[in-house]
Amino acid sequence: MSRIYPAASFKERVHYQVEDVQVPPSVLTVWKRSSMSFQGTDGFTVFDDRGILTFRVDNYSRKNCCVRGGLVLMDGAGRALLTLKPQMLSLQDQWNAYRGEEGFGKNPKSSRVFTMKSGSNLFGSRNKSEAAEVFMGGPTSSNSAPDFIVEGCFRRRNCKIRDCSGELVATVSRKRVNNSVLLENDVFSLEVQPGFDLELIMGFVIVLDRICGKTFTPILCS
């Protein structure tokens, strides 16, 4: 999907105005495998409904206890779109996203796009209906209401992303070859409703892969 406002900020581009026409959702096929074939690499390769490479993440650090350098979401040509980094010593499993490669700079907070927090915290409490919360630009206080909520179980490829009004934004589901055949969990579908920014939602999915389906312990890197 082409950007409607190429120069606008991420927050302005999250939900753009769709003309009064019937626009179908954007359907992406997400493969949990790096586009690089080297042994030990890990990441994502994402195709649109025409089979064109749309996004990729190449990571060489999955075996490390923490991802010190973060993860970089790129477009199909390898241009950096978002840098995703874990938050140091958070009571909830928390990741921050920054524009392009600005997350590697000395003052990344100025370029923060969003913060995602797991629904579970260090003490084991959890809102059973919420897998994660997203705050655009980061939470302004401990009582800040999230801009997006992830419901369901990402680990089972069965979850929905909704905005603060409850409107459906995107759905993650298992990839179906036909009515009777489902692929394994390393290949799944991401359906994004019209008007929402694809690269932003893909950033959510990458962080969900890191914070869902594992026991949370605080990390010592940022």
C-alpha cells in the first residue's frame, strides 16, 4: 500500500482517511525466517498478496540472552524503516521502536515511534484478554491509556490488534493453503484493515514475536 502522506509523522500516518470506496484489507504472508540463508540467522521475510517481498528482518543474535543492537525492520530493498529495541530493566517486557536507524543514536527517545508492553509483568500478573499494549510515542505516565491493544494468543497465531476505540486494525492467523490444510506456525497471515500503516503494524508483529510465548525476566541491556 502506498503512503498517503509520505512526509507525515508516524502518529499522523497510523490511520489515514480512506475515500468512500470499497477498499479490501491488505493481506501479507509472514515467514519467520531471514531472507539471508546463512546458518544461525533469524528474522522475518514478508510478502504481499502478489508474492512481492515487502518487508524483511535479518537478525544474527537470536541465541544471545539479549539483543543489544536491536532489530531493524527493512523494506524489500533493505532500507531501514524501524529500529526495535528492548527496554532496560522494565517491570513489564517492553520494547521501543524508533524511526529508521535512529534507535542507535545517542538520544533515541526523540525519535521514538511507539512502545509495546507485554500483558504480563515481573510479578506474574496478567490481563488474560490482552497480550500486549501499544503506546504511540511511548506512555506519558504510568496511567496512560494505550493507543492499541493486542487481544488473543500471538504464539498460536490467533490474535487481533484494535485501536483505543475498539476498531479492528489487524488480524494474525495461521496461513491456510486451502479449506483443509494449515501451514505450521512459522508461516502465518497478517491482514491489515484499510487506512492503517503497514510498516507500523509489521513493527508490532515483530515485537509480539519477542515478548509473547515466553516467561518474562528483566534484561540488562537497552
